[in-house]
Amino acid sequence: MIFQGNARYPVREVVLHCAAIRTGQFDGMSGFQVFSTINRWHVERGFTGFGYHGLFMPDGTWVSGRNFERIGAHCLERNRGSLGFLLIESRKVERVGQFWDWFTTAQWRALRAKIAEIDGIERVTGHNDYAEKLCPGFKVKQEDWLPVF
Ligand SMILES: [Zn+2]
């Protein structure tokens, strides 16, 4: 079990996000370049740096963000006791329907594997479960993301 902040909030939830970029905006960039760009946006918005705990590139590459023990800045009122993961959208349709537009199979595999290695995660949700936002671009069904034991 991971605990966050001085109050040691137990971490039981992963909240998924998208980057809300223009189509192709990050094409050709490395994971580190994407991280650096978003970090700069977050600094400009007054956050203390990159607000997520990590991101997944379209090819499934993971780039670490905040330490999991540090409270994120990604979902108002849900930051304590959650991890915010960002799926860098490729918007290349792999299957018919909106659900697959927003992430690739490589991201799906990598994210499931990441969640499976974190002890104590019980819920996977989307930013749009908590705010009037499109983010992460689809309705998160946690059975798609949580490993079955
Ligand atoms: Zn979001």
C-alpha cells in the first residue's frame, strides 16, 4: 500500500487523463520531451510542476512523474489518495468506436501492467467521473484496467 503526503492518505485509486492536445501535436516527440512540455504547461498554470504521477506514450513507454508518495495535481478534490496517469492520445482509430480512439493497445497493456504492480489499487476511474470534462476522452470501465485475480 502506498501512502501520500504528511497525512499518509492510502492510495486505492488510479484516475486516468488525456492530454487534450491537437491531433499530432506530440508526434515525433520522445517521452521526455512530452513530459517536459506538459511540465512547463503546469508550471505556467501555477502548479508545482508536472501534476501527474506518470504518463504513457502511444507506444506504451512509461515516463515517471511525481513520486507516488506525493499528492498529485490532476483532479480537483480527488488528488488525495489517488494516482493520476496520463495517456498521451494518438487518436488513431484501432477499432471502430470512440472507446479505442483515445489510447492504443500498447498503452492499454502497459497501463494494466503498471496498475498490477502497484499494491492496493481497488478503483480505476476517469477525470470525467469527477468533473464536467471530456478527459480522458472515454468512459473508464474499471474491468478493462484492473487485473483479475
Ligand atoms: Zn484530466
